[in-house]
Amino acid sequence: MVRTAVHGASVFSPSFKSIDFKAAEPRAYVIDRAGLDIALAERAAAAGARIEVATSFLRLERAPNGGVDVRLRGESGDERVHHTQLVVGADGVSSAVARAFRLRRPVEILPAFEAEFPSSPGDADQVEVYLSNQLAPGLFGWWIPDGAGGARVGVAVRAGSVTARAYYDRLVHRLESRFGKPLPKPVNYLVSGIPIGVLPRTFGPRVVLVGDSAAQVKPLSGGGIFVGMRCAEIAADVLQEVLRSGDFSTTAIGRYETLWKAEFGDEFSQAHYLRRLFVRLTDADLEAIIEALRAANMRETIVAFGDIDFPTHVARRLLRQSPALLRLFPKALGALLSSGEPRAPDLEPGPRRAIT
């Protein structure tokens, strides 16, 4: 499942100036996501789960004697009802389970478009990140080596009149200009949506939401595998106790949200705050950030304290080390650094910029 280890990254400004850092030990791993899904399904089946493929959730009905009747449609189109005591919604960003239980959705969904290339002219163990409102407004573009000589290239962007595919095409054109030759024909495409936001509740009567359906996604990177799998472990522990005790109250089920937010809530709060600042940045601001990081020689700090799953730790250190970064948003970032509260300080509203 693990294709290759990643030791560092290059972060590019809109003009393609970069700051590069590399650690001696791996800082992340590129995985075969389809292979991971298959391996997890096999482990679940070995533990006693029944796997049904090509089966979709239709709706639910409250059972008169307690529990929930879940109506499904199979591959042949036949409908059937399963009676259950609990439902776990792990059905992605457009979760039908969340809609059925009337649990509100994330405040923003970022369209994403990615292609897999069979060969790559880039560094085999270095990720590249592209910051630019012309290439990827709302998040960033990326180049990720696949461990077999190829790469994944993609963008995640703010939803708008320009599609994620159009931004991806812009990025590919820019990369081809940089490398001085066309990229090979992609062997696969992936179109998806990344949920960014905080659901008021990730549980309800007889239900919990996990992973993308619960918006358990890192706001600064859009990644969700580690967080989703950890929250799934928490859900399993809580629901096992619910089944053992026979206490199906929302108080008992709600321990799931209490526990996962105790582990990730502070990080998510701070990261959402930094993201709200990030989306206000112009390309000139992004250029200034890269220049400030290069001038202050921040590579050692990034390598020493960078954590892909808890990125605000290194962000705070970088802000404290670089007055040039603080000058971009002196009031907002000063409030973040001086705040002793578990949640991030409030951010004054400002005008949204139109991106063309």
C-alpha cells in the first residue's frame, strides 16, 4: 500500500520562486489509496463484517420497536431493508446518511482535480506545492511522486465559475513551460470534493458520522486519511460500549464527538483561523511570504517542527521567528499568537476577493 516515502517539499510562490526543505527521515508516505481501501475491507471481512459492493443507501425509517430500518438498493436494482441499532455514516463528502439524519453539511466544498502520470521529470521523493490565485485559489496545487517513476498532479480550489479542471490545465501548462517539454499522457484522473468546515454535530439519535462525511479534514492541507481513521477508532470504541451497555441515548453516543474533538478540536480551530487568513492573501502577499521564509532561513525550523497532521505547530513557530510574516496581518496574527484560549480568536470580516 505504501508506494514511497517523502522526505521533504518545495513550496512555490505564484512566480515559481520556492523554499525547499528536506529531512533525513521520512515525513510522509505516498500510498495506494485503492489498495488501502481493499486492504481495510479485507480486514473488516476477516473480523466478521459483511461487505456488499454496488449497494447504495436510499433512506431510513424509525423502527417502531427501537432501532433503525435502513433501505438499500443492490446491484440488480432490488431494494431491501436492514434493521439495525446504529448507523455509521462514512459515505463521503456528499453523505446521504448525513442528509437522512438531518445533520448539517460543511460550510464549503472545494472541487479537486488530479491526474496520474506514468513518468515524471520531478524529484522522486520531494512533494511540490504551488501557491497561486491564478492556479489554485482557495487551497493549492500539488505534484506528488508515486514511487514508480510517475507523479500525481492536481489542484483543489474554491468553487466558482472556473472549474477545477481548468485550473489543473493552467498548472500543467505552467509545469510544461518550467520543464521545457510536455508532460506524458495521464493514465488516470480523479475528480473529488474536499469538505472544509465544522459540522455543528457529528452524531445524532442512533448515528455517527466519520471521515469526509463529518468534515474531518485538515483545513490547511485538505488531507483526511489520518484524521478519519483515528476518528473511526474512537467511534468504534464508543459504539462498542453503547452496544454492550444497551444505552442508545444521544448522551452515550455523543461521547464520540466529545472524544474526537478533545483530540483534534484545538488544531482544527487554529487551522480554520489560519485558513480564513490564507484565502484573503493576494498573489503579492504569497510572494512576500515565500520571500520572508527564504530570507529568514526557516528551513531548519520547518524540518525540526513540521508535522503534516498538526501543521499549526510549525506555523506558530514561523510566525514568532519572522516579523515579516506578522506584518502581513499584524492584528489577526498577533491575536492568534497571544491567545491563551483553546479556540482561535475571532477574525474581523473582510471583503471577499473575486478571482479570475
